[in-house]
Amino acid sequence: MTLDSLSAAKKYAKAMFEVLSDSDDLETGYADLQEIRKIFAANPKLIDVLDDMRVSDDQKKSLLTPITTNASDFINNFLKVVASYRRFPDILTIIDQFQNLYENDKKIVRADLYSATELDNDQRDRLAKAFEKRVGAAKVIFNIKVDKSLIGGIVIKSSDVIIDGSVRTRINKVKELLLN
């Protein structure tokens, strides 16, 4: 993706965010965009076909009909704008940029949580609440991964914070102390 594409995606996302915020449809618009994202992420060839100049507008319209039939006016207008400015290759990036704006507004933080073992729901909830307090978030969404090389403990990484409570790191620190 070029810088131009990213800049354009950010502009589209910001405009959509402002429109939805002003009309008090932010929650509905966010949910609709997540559904659209699922459709296009699951069907990347659809993006290519919708961007192909050799495919007629009528064919493109018929491909979009199952998506737009029950969609909100907002989604229909969004897809029309994306089509008219030939931004289908950027549609997932536009939606991702919108999601970033939405999550910043709602104080939602995404973080990777690495654990040496599987965590149960209670452990996940307690870690999420503790991390929410630590970073001042209203909600934390963890992407949980098991990493046996940690030996024990956890590591949490978000865009701003890294918390490393792994046994592996503690062992490495002791090694470093002993070698110095």
C-alpha cells in the first residue's frame, strides 16, 4: 500500500466518523462496517473484480446487490463513493482506519497477550481489568497467544505499553547480573 492510499484511507475514515458521530449513528455504522469488512476480507477476489475496469457497472452492481439489499443508507452511500473514486483496493484499510478512530474515541485498547499456558476466562478478565486500569482504557481486547518459550508468566504488548512478567525474562536478568 502506498502512502497515498493510506492517507486517502485516513481521510475517508475521518469523514465517515464525523458523519456518523454528528448523526448519532456511530454504533450502528461501526457494526455495519465490521460486517462489510468480514465480507470483503473473506472474498478478496471480489475487491479485484469491483476494481476491474473491464467489468461493466451493471455487473459490479449485481455483485454488490446481495451486500446492499438490506444495508443501511450509510453503507450504500459508502460503497457508492468507494466505487466512484475507485477505492475498492483500499476498502479494508479504510474500514481499519475507521476502527482505529472508533476505538480511540471509545478508549478501547488492543493488546497482544502472550502466556506460557492457556488462560481461563477468569484469568483473562482479571488481566483485562488490571490492564484497563494501567493504561486508562474503558475496554481492553486481547489477542491471546500461547508461547511456551516464556516458561511461565505473561507478556502484554500494546502500542504504548509492554509488560513483561515472564519467567524467561527474569532468568535472562539473573544471567546478566551473574555475568557482570
